Amino acid sequence: MTKKTVWVKVKGDYWGDIKKIIENPKKAEKEQENIIYVDSLQQLSSIFTPKRMELLEEIKKHKDITVGMLAVKTSRKQEAVSRDTHILSDFGILKLKKKNRTVIPELNTKSLRIAITV
């Protein structure tokens, strides 16, 4: 599977982007991008907290790191790390692989780009 670019659009034109997809669905599929729309910088910062960004850095550095190992490396409770990895997975940034009772998060993006409409 090709990793996608995740765009985060602050005050982006959601309906305009939907119209472009409807007009040319093959182009949208080919570009393989996920778009997260947020209404404000405050909402953006609530998704990409410093602790979640730290998790992304650790996942990038250490392939096949488990949620438990991430908790140890970041000095956090496993429940908090699990919650944050699920949130990032819900936004398409991570993919969570399960091996028995172990969860291994992996990056599902090749890049994360933020566009702020002024």
C-alpha cells in the first residue's frame, strides 16, 4: 500500500474540495491524499499535541515499536499512549497492527502538510 500525504487544512474550503472530487474522482483517487479539516488553530493544536508529536517521532525512529514500548520510551501510561495512537489512527495518520494482544502503530503517511487559509 502506498503511503499517503495527509493535508491538514485550517479554515479550508471543504465544499470546494468535495466539488473537485465529484468533478474528477479519478484524479482524486490517483493523488491518494487524506485531508483533515479544522476550523481553527486551536482545534489543530488539540489534535497534534506535543505528546502525540513525540509519539510520531518515536514511531518514525523505531519500526515495529509496540504501544507498551512507546509508553516506556515516552514515560507515559500505556492507556494514554493507546488512546493517542487510536486518535491518530482515526485521522489516518497511523495504522494500528495487532499481533495477539500487542498493538504496533506504524506511520500511514509519507508526509504531513498543514495549509492555513487566511
